[in-house]
Amino acid sequence: MWFQSAFREIYMSAFRYARRAEVLGDSVYDHAPGAIVLSSGLAYPPHLPDVVREAMEAARDHGTQTLQYGPLMGLEELRDEIVRFVAQDGVSCDRENVLVTYGAKSALDLACRIFVEPGDRIIVAAPTYMTALQIMRAHEAAFLDISQDEEGLDADELETQLERLRKNGERMPKLMFDVPDFHNPTGITMSENRRRRLVAMAEHYGFIILEDDPYRRLRFEGEAIPPLKSFDENGHVIALGTVSKILAPGLRVGWAIGAKEIVDRMAMQKADGGTNPFSQHIVADLMRSNKMSKHIDDLSAEMRLHRNAMVEGFAEFLPDAKVRKPQGGYFLWAELPEGTNAEAVAARAVELGVEVSDGRLCFPNETSRNHLRLAYSFVDAKTIRKGVRLLGQAYDELKAQA
Amino acid sequence: MWFQSAFREIYMSAFRYARRAEVLGDSVYDHAPGAIVLSSGLAYPPHLPDVVREAMEAARDHGTQTLQYGPLMGLEELRDEIVRFVAQDGVSCDRENVLVTYGAKSALDLACRIFVEPGDRIIVAAPTYMTALQIMRAHEAAFLDISQDEEGLDADELETQLERLRKNGERMPKLMFDVPDFHNPTGITMSENRRRRLVAMAEHYGFIILEDDPYRRLRFEGEAIPPLKSFDENGHVIALGTVSKILAPGLRVGWAIGAKEIVDRMAMQKADGGTNPFSQHIVADLMRSNKMSKHIDDLSAEMRLHRNAMVEGFAEFLPDAKVRKPQGGYFLWAELPEGTNAEAVAARAVELGVEVSDGRLCFPNETSRNHLRLAYSFVDAKTIRKGVRLLGQAYDELKAQA
């Protein structure tokens, strides 16, 4: 656990680290060898796209742009493709509003760099995306955590909390982070009313919403709801996007769409010489051709099978758990009966050969002890079924002991 | 100027930025259209490598690694190549000591993330690499700036300053940043004695040296001196490397070599989903084959011609300037006569069609007003000669006015 190792290092290391180094701990995470991985939103290997032609083209174009330093904002041809891509969702923006980044994670980090001072509060759902929490923690952010209902982040609860802070003269939050479509980890998709209300609250209370939307195009059924960004009239929403979940994470291409003033400042914080233009060229090529939309259709069909296998697996092997069937995305959130120690279940599951995430990692402050987060993206439907069976076995064993 | 725009934004923006956003300003730098660029260490386009074969191989290998999320530390095959590459310089390390990053800039940023609290002092030469200063400023670092002599950063002056800080009970520096080979901007190569002494001082005073070494292999004459890292026995040196200057900046692959404890913590701070594995695969391929070393030989021969053209250009067109002929690297540092306003010379030069950097950007605190930094990497020898002629014309005009 990170807090134990941080404690150890303070006393043992010869080096004087900054506080943020202690917050994140000292050891790089690795998957348990040989285990069925249901813990991470990895890409499904058989559906990674064939980019041989695009890679060759990128290499051939080297004299002009792909092997030279690229512009900090990103390649113009890619930014224009992104403008067209989000226009399909009702987001209207220009090239100058688009900043290319190393995935949505890097965009989140750049936003934190320009807005977050240590101790600044960020509004998040509880639970929320675990890696986003780590990135925000690295900036020594504090969290204002708000529950979700079936319509998404609870706006009434948020309003009550914000009014309380205002009355007490406390520092008001500068940012909100949320995943409105197929929420990671809960799978909830936010209603349109809720989206409109949160955008209005962002304006009223003066915070910026970071709308993280990696899964939007992976919808298995039901109607899409316009992004929060489409309701934003005064630059209070930054839309974060990525091709990691719809093409390939290894290309490391994502984006932030926001007010020019904001994305320019985010660009200035890039300490990486600008996002890899070689990959950007490949992605622009894939977006421009029919290849990406075709790929998304195929992948959605496959992910639907994965989702079904996991939901059915729970019904069969772990019926004590409450699960919400997500209409898209990569993740399933499982609530075990009150009093169950999800961490112990996950630990036993690894021994049996399946890796899932303890839900506690998804909570910013108060943690719930009886949740698991599962991803159905990485392994095929048959293996998912086997993984859930082993998880059920782990749960049954611990239940019998209790 | 950044301080003016920061001032303006504080009053005009609707958004509440963090301090570090104000430090870096709000506008992304662009080259003057049509100008001969002698201001940036860009790659020489005719010598960018042909990576078509390697790019195809990377795409074909997609099922296994290049299109999936890569390991935070970097691909093992690339880390092993880097171990072999630095062994040629006398640096002995293992795979576990190597962290792959988006160029040396990103490695510097990660080191700042784990070591620098706002107000922490970093030891730097004055002048030093301007972009490194910006990255360190983004972490709200303060600077302890030390002069250089012909042997590199002045160790006597540093010792005096450190003893003064210690006696006054002030916060001691945690980091030193320097470019010992073909220093950016001065072109000075640090002597072996100086290297040994600085490593000993790092141990004695408990700071970490960030040895930024992008230009080492681009030596035109004279004998190479072992890196500081080769004299480091207790993990007080982090060696930063990159393929930006010896292969292609667009690949965005660099590294940090340090104590396992340190590079692990740096990896934890990556907020970008890990360095692009597609590019890593291409670079590993180029390092493994004979292609990279052949490329470095050709590029060095070309850069030698560029350097000669620039030095000769100064002798002919700007003899008032004192320049030091660098034995390698990309940069030339020109000292104009006392009282010359280098900023005005650079501004007039842009009007005449050549872009050079005002040396003030290279100073952390006290600035000298009569220096220019020039890069000879990007344009050919003939264009360099023309550029220096135009610069000489700008200087002559301003001298005549004065």
C-alpha cells in the first residue's frame, strides 16, 4: 500500500523528496503474472487496428513534420480532424480551441498544472476514475466528493456543499472532474437535465468542468446524450478526449477542447517538447479515412459481447453482488453485500487467477469497503466468464469463513 | 514579454489560474514567418533518418506491445539498448536504472516533480538552457546561479555559495542542472577534474546533479570526457539523455538514468499513460542496428560544416562579437561589446530576415544584456552564412545609431 511505503521511505531514503513524491508512493504497478486481467481498461488485443500503411506514410512524410519537433498545440491537420469528430456530438469549436496531448490523462494533468494550488478543492463523484485521482493528488488537490444517483453526479448535494463552503468563507472549488458517459467505474450515463444544470452551476460558482469522455462512442444500446461541452457557452467546460479506447492506447494521442485562453496556457505547461508528431500523423490519417469509424463499430460490437458475458457471469456465479448493466464503455461496478471486505475478496481472487480492483481505490476521501471495479475490455467473453467464476469462488470462500 | 502578459491576465481573465500558469505566460511561441531560423536547436531536415522499415515493424508488432499501453518504465528492449549505449561512455547501469521518457525535457520535469517544492533552490550555470529554466520555473523553483569558466561551472564559487547558505541556516539546494558537454548555450565542455569535484560536492552537500547530455555524440574534434554519471558511486547523479539531437526530435524518446529508488518515483509521476511504445519500438530498432551510429557519424560531419560556417560568418560579418568555437553540439554563444543591447539587435535582425535568441532568456536571475544565442543545426551552411551576414548588418545599423 502506498501509505506504508511512503512512511518507510521518509526514514530510509538518502534523498530529500518533495511531498508529492510521497503522495504517490515508490513502486510501479504490475499485473499479477498469469492472472486473467479484469482490473484495467486495456485494449482488446485482437481488435487493435492495423496501422502499417499509416505508419509508413508518417515515416515518408518525415522531412516536413513527423520527425521534427511538432507545434506545442499539436499538428493542425489533427486538430482539424478533432474539430470534425466532436462536431458529430454537437460540440462546436475551432482549431484554436483544440490542444493535442498524450491521452486524456496528460490533458487532465495540464489542466491541474494551470489551475490547482496545493489544497485547492476539486469536485469529483465518489467513486470516480482511480488514475485521475492519482494525477490530481500529485498536484496536492483536496476533494469535494459528491454522490451519484442514476442520473449522474448529484447536483442537489453539490449545491448544498457549495453553499456551505461559500457561507463559511472557505476556498471555493476551481475544478470539477467527471466522466459523464459510461462512468468509470459505475457505468452510469448522466442525464441531459443534469448536464445542463451542472454547466449552469459551473458558471454560477465559477468552476471549470473537466469532462472526461473516452468511452462515448462505445455505446451498445440506447440513445446518446450530448456532451456537457455542447451546453457550454462561456468556456466553463474543458472536454477531454482520447483515441486510447476507440483506436489504440499505444498511440498516446488525446486532446483538450476549451477556451483558447485556457488551452494556450495548458500548452505552455507541456514539458515534453510537444506531443509526438509521428503518432499524431497516424491518428489524423485514421480519422480522415473511414477506418476509425469502422473500427469503432466493430469494437463496440465486441465490447457488447464482453459486457454481456460479465453481467451474465455475475448472475450465475456471484448473485449476491448488485451490478448495474452499463450501456457502453469498459467497466462494471459491483456492490457486494454490506460488511463484505472487497479487498480480501480481490486478494483471494488473485490467488485463484483473476485480477480485479478493490473499489476503495476509486474513492477520494471516505471509502466504501464492499465494492469491486471490473473491466471487460482486455480478455475475450469466454475468459471473462471464467474470471467471474473464479471471483465468485473467492467470494464464496470468504463468505463461508465469515 | 511573459511578465507583461501575466500582469494583464491577472486583471482580465474570468478564470482563476494557479501561480505557475502566470509564471509561464499565455502565448505559444512561433517562429517569425520566412525568417532564417538560427534561434532553435531544431533537427537539420535533410539529415532526418529514414525510418520507414522501422515504422512498419512497429505497426506489425502491434498485437504484442506497440499499440497497447506500455509499461510506465518503458519497453524492456529499449531500456536494454540504452544500457548498452551509455556503457560506451563508461556509465555502468542496469535496466532497472533506466526510465524512458518523452525526451530529456520530460525527464527533467519528472525529476522536478519528485524533488522540488516551491522556493527550493536549483543550482544552475548562468547562462544555461532556456527551456530547462522554464520547466524548473513551472515548479516555482528558485535558482542559485553560478558562473562558468573554460572548465565549466565554477566549483569554487559554488562552494562559497553553499557554505554561505549553510552558515546562514538557509534551505540547501536539492538539485543541480547542467549541460557538461557542448553546453547550451555557451558550448563549453566541462573538464574531468571539474566533473569529479562536482560529483564529490553533490555527495557532500546532499544534492542531486541532473546531467543533461543531448549533444555528447556530436563531437567534431578533440577527446571526449567521461560523463559525470560515470564518476557517481552513490546515486547523486541522474543522467538525462535523448535521441532528439542524434536521430529525430519527432520520435519524442529520451531517458533518465539514476538510482532505482529515484527513477521508480519519477515513473509514478508520469501522468501520460507511459511513453509512446510505438516510438520506443522504432528507437530500439534503430539503436540495435548499425543505423543509429552511422547516422550520428554523418550528422556530426554535417554539423561540423554548419559550425564552421557560423564561426567564419562571425569573423567576417560581426568581428566585434566574441565567440567561442564549440567542439561539438548545436550552439554558439556570442558576446557583443559591453553596452550593446542584444535584444534590440535580435529585434532588428528579425526585420532583416534572421531569427536569433536574446541571451537574456538563458539567465536565471541577473541577466547580461549583450549576449546572443545562436543555433547552427537547422539550416545549411550557406544559409547560416547569409543569416550571420544579416545579423552583422543589424548590429552595424544599431551601432551607427548609437
